[in-house]
Amino acid sequence: AELLEVVASRVRPELARAGVSLEPAGEPAARVDGRRANLAMLVLKNLVQNAAEAAPRGGRVRLRGGAGADGSVEFLVEDDGPGLPEIVRSRLFEPCVSGKSGGTGIGLALSHRLARQAGGRLELVRSGSTGTCFRLVLDREP
């Protein structure tokens, strides 16, 4: 829950300027410590910024976190934008692939690598006309 609040505090001004609301919610029992928390924060910040850019003015970004059934920690970032174009979905985590005008295509590729460095994975849960949802899963530490 604390990690989500840190991410939220860093992106709220940006989202407010875009006219997008942020809804963070986390379970206090889910814990991520040290280096993994810093890496997760970078990934989540990028995902929230992307979601805010995709959401329409007056739209919402939802940021959720909690313990997974297998001892992992899971985070979801959802928006109510138009979804990712098929060409972007097919090459999602490759560098230099972007659906944004003027986008570099580096953010998701870097976030994917950071998720692996944190001992987890970044996944596209869904993307369609009602929005996009990404999941960051940090596997249980050995």
C-alpha cells in the first residue's frame, strides 16, 4: 500500500494536468522491500503515466496491489482508454515500438526488463475498446 502511495504522489500532478483521476488501492499485508520496491516503483510509474496518456480527459487510472495466492505480489494498472493498436500488442515489449505520436517505444521495453530484474514479470492482461490493463507480478523471494 505504501509503494502505491509513493507512485501516486509522484504522478498525481501530471494526471491532474491531463484531467485524469487516479484510484490507488493496496493491501497492507503485501510487502515488497528494498531494491525490488524501487524497481517496481519505476515500472508502476511508467505504466501509470502511459495509462494517463491513453485515458480520455475525465477518465480514470486504477492502480491496485496485493498479495498473490502463491506468495507473489501483484500490481494492476488499468485505464479506460481506447486500447493498444494491434501492431503495438504484437510487438509489445520490443524497443522502439510505440502507438503514441512522438513516442519512443522505450518505456514498456525498459519496464519489462526492470520487472525481470526485480524477480518478476510484466504482462498485458487485456487491451480493447474499453481500456488496457497491465499486471506486474513480483515472484515470492526465495
